[in-house]
Amino acid sequence: MGEPTQNPLLMFVAVLVTLWLGSMMGSWLRRRNPSVEDEQHEDLGVILGATLTLLALIIGFSVSMASSRYDQRKNLEEAEANAIGTEMLRADLLSPADAANVRSLLGAYLDQRILFYINQDDARQAQIDQRTSQLQAELWAAVRGPAASQPTPVMALVIAGMNDVINSQGYTQAAFWNRIPPAVWLLMAAVALCSNVLFGFRSRDGRAATKLALVLPLVVAMAFLLIADIDAPRQGLIHIGPQNLEALAKSLGH
């Protein structure tokens, strides 16, 4: 499925239409087989109930999975801001010239990290990632030279702080790549489709089934939309904003 949640609204429409067609197909199959006995009809009710229960469990599991990833991304944004702010303070341990250079580079790096969170253009994101990598190399070079010429415990603090800055970006990037697996989406979609087909097939009254055919698909599609929106770091209405990074930039006068 690639990236099923790349566009949550598009996925919502696709799921809604597919499940509605599934309900209509079940209703059509029911009309093609009008001789289904009451006992078989009750058996279908049990199967439908079990299928809907399974679907509810999978949806609940997926919501929990997406929410935990959302919380992780939010916590890592805070950790990034703390790491950059701490290294800004530790820059005072360097000589005035080296400290000014490190602060200037950290300011530019902070701007790129804010852009990483607010940008939604893939082409622009590639440029941000490239510039971030370049600044990381320059930041490391800016503290490596003074640390090599003066290997003291104080300089070790500066090196450790810069290491935290670089590592925090890697953790954040890994969290943004960590999405709900496509296999979970496939399983959830398959169970949802089966439940809608069974719902349409079990309806005795064809006209009533037509009127209600949109209810279950709409409810399930809304659940899919919620999960996809939480799981998509850059798309939809629910996403991580760089509040802590922006607050740090404001405090530093950027």
C-alpha cells in the first residue's frame, strides 16, 4: 500500500466509497438469493457481530498505536529544543570567537529544525534535510577543533552537548518515519469490507438496506480518517508543531 496515510482526506473518500460499494454488493447478493432461511440468517448475524467486534478491536489497537507515535514525536520535539538550548549555554565555555561561531551556527540550525516541522512540501523538505546535515557537520567541526586543542572535562561537556543536539535530530527523524505498518491497514480494510458486505447481505428489506448502506461505511471511514490524521506527521489537521523550538528561538531573539 506504500504510504496509506499520505493524504488522510483522500483515503477517507476512498474508504467511504469502497465500503459503500461493499454494502451495496451485499444487498445485491441478498436479492439474488432470496431463499436464505431464517436459521442461516441468524448465523449470518452472529458472524456479522463477530466481524464488527474484530473490526472495533483492530481500530482501537490502531488508534492506540498512532497516538503513541504522536506522543513520541511531541516529546522528541521538546527534547530537541532542550538540547539546542543547553548547547547554547555551554557555548560560553568556549573562547569568545568560538562561542560566537557556535551560537551563530546553532541559530541557523534552530531555524532549519523549525522549518522541518512546519514544512509540508516534499521538495522543500529535501532541501531542509540537506541544509540540516550541512549545519550538523559545521557544528561538529566548530567544537571539535577547540576540544582537540584543549582536552579538558569542561570541553567534554561542550562535545557531549553537541552530540545530544545531533542525536536528537536523528531520533526525531526516525520517529517521523515510524508509521503504522501497511499490513495493519490491509487487515483493517479487509475486515471493514467483509463487515459491510455481510451487513448488506443480512438486510431483509432491500429498500431499507439501501437507505442504511451509507451509515456503517461512514462511521468506519471516519475512524480510518482519525487514525490516518494522527499517524501522518505533516498532513491533515492533527500534527506536531514546533512550539518548544519556536519558544527557544523567541527567547534567543531569532
